[in-house]
Amino acid sequence: MKALLCYNQNEFKLEEIDRPGILKDEMLIEMIYTGLCGSDIVKIFDPAVKKPAVFGHEVVGRVVEVGKNITRFKSGDVVVAAHHIPCYRCHYCLHGSHSMCRHFKETNIYPGSFSQYIRLSKEHIRYTTFKIPPDTNLPEALFIESLACCIRAVDRVTFRKDDVFSVVGTGIIGMLFVQLIKLSGGRVVAIDLDNDRLSMARFLGAEYTINPSNQNVVREIKDITDIGVDIAILTVTNKYTLGEALKYLRDGGTVNIFGASGKESKFEVDFERVFKREMSIISSYSATPETLKRAYDIITGKKINLSPLISEVMPLSDFKKGLDLMLQRKIYKAVFKL
């Protein structure tokens, strides 16, 4: 079968590798569409990640082979699948920290979604695989895992109807947050350096937009709400975005760190201010099978608008082009097919 092997950040080859076999509790899907996620990009550029490797975890596929014990799905079904599964038994799972579960971190689809065929385990079939209704736009189903991550992040903060959120960064995740928060009854201030993306954020539901390159973020926030925002969600975290968030956050508010670069992850925080103003700094990492199901319901129910976020579908052989377009912020999401 064909698979895209990443040798380094500049070298990708579509090669022939062995097609996975399946056991009686597994099934094989043929990739129809796959998406490039920010976490894939991190792995591509990380020299510590072993290469060559087949990456990718966002996949819509057609079932081509089922084990004899599989009853939920049949050959020909079109499904969406996600990659990580908690054990539901360990200390982390019992405390709601499912993405910290060791089993969660170890599980994955094989060999990766940047391939012609993908094997799904018994656990993947049970917890993270969903049949797609026939009226669904298939590339939009690729957003289910990303939206599920956003749902979990919103679940981790306490807010009331009409509370004000700042969403820092209006890439694909930021655009999902804008719509999810609006759907959940919140109001959004979108913050980004790109005016075109801010316009898109407003189109998708942000009530206010701020460009830090020519606007004072703290002053603009104070004009919107004199006490500050209730929740700040950072899809981009650095000394500037966190530092500003702690200035425009209301007393008792929460900063949720959703995205961190690793390259610039160490900086000073005035914890005297955090303490005296009773602010919270939390983080959110990945999704759970429960939030995947909620994301599936939202997307298949057409409750958010994803069509503006998909510009084109490229052949997997053009992977480097899609990667570069995402890095250059010329597209929101690179979507591929064979």
C-alpha cells in the first residue's frame, strides 16, 4: 500500500509499505481524506522524534475489512476515527485527567493517517470510531478530533451565559473556539496579528477583534468590559500573550493554556498579582472519547460553520506544499487524499 514517509522537515516520500493485517476484533479502513494537525507539524520538526515515520491521526475512511467479531461496522461504511484512548481505570482517569493516562499516550492508529490503509484496534472501534451520516461533508468530519479538544478545554473552565472570552490566535483551533464558545452562550474577543483572519473570526461569531500590532490589547479589552475578560484561551502561548492576558483578565478569572510552542515556553510570571487577584492558570491537552462524541454530534448536526476553513483538497503526494501553506498561514487546514 502507499504511505507518506517523513524523513525530515523537508523530505517526504510516497512509498510502498506492507498493508496491515487485522485480528478478529479489529478492522481496516481505506483513507478517503486526512488532515494535517499542528501536533503532526511539531513531530515533523522535532529532531527527537524517530524518522522515517508515517504521521497523521485525522482520518475519514471507508471500511474495507472487518474482523469476525466486529458487529458495529461493516464493509463499505464511511467512518471517522481518532487515535488516543484512556484506560478508564488508572489514577489519572479516575481523577478526570484522561489525557495523562499512560495508555492514552501509548495508543494510536496504525501506521498513521498519511497512508492508504489504517488498522483500527478493538478499543479504537469501541471508543473513538463513528459512522458518518450520508449527508455529511466528509472533509469537515476531519475537524471532529480538533473540536473535541476545544470542548474539553471549555469544560475545564467555569463560566456563565454571556461571559466574555478572549481567544488568542485565530488559526484553525481559534476558529473552532470562537464558534464553540458562541454555541455555549459565551461572547468572544478574538486576538491575532492577521487582519484577514480577524475578519473571518468576526464572520464566524466573534463580537470583537483586536490586532496587537496596531492596537493596545489591554486598553481595548477595558473598553469592551471594564472588569476584564472572564476567560482567556491561549492557542498561542508566549511571554507576550500570557503577560497581556494576566493584565486584562478580571479578578478571579482563568487563563487556559491550550497551545505552547516549546521553543519559547519559559518566561516570568508575577505570581504576587496572580495570588492577590485570585486568578487561575490552567491548561488543557487533547480530547476524550466523550468529547469526541459531542464534537461528532455538533459537526454532523451542522451546528458550526466549517466550510470557510477548507480551501482545497490536495493529493498526498503534494504534502510538502500543504505543510508550507499552513506554515505560511495561507490556509487554515491542509486536507489530503490519495
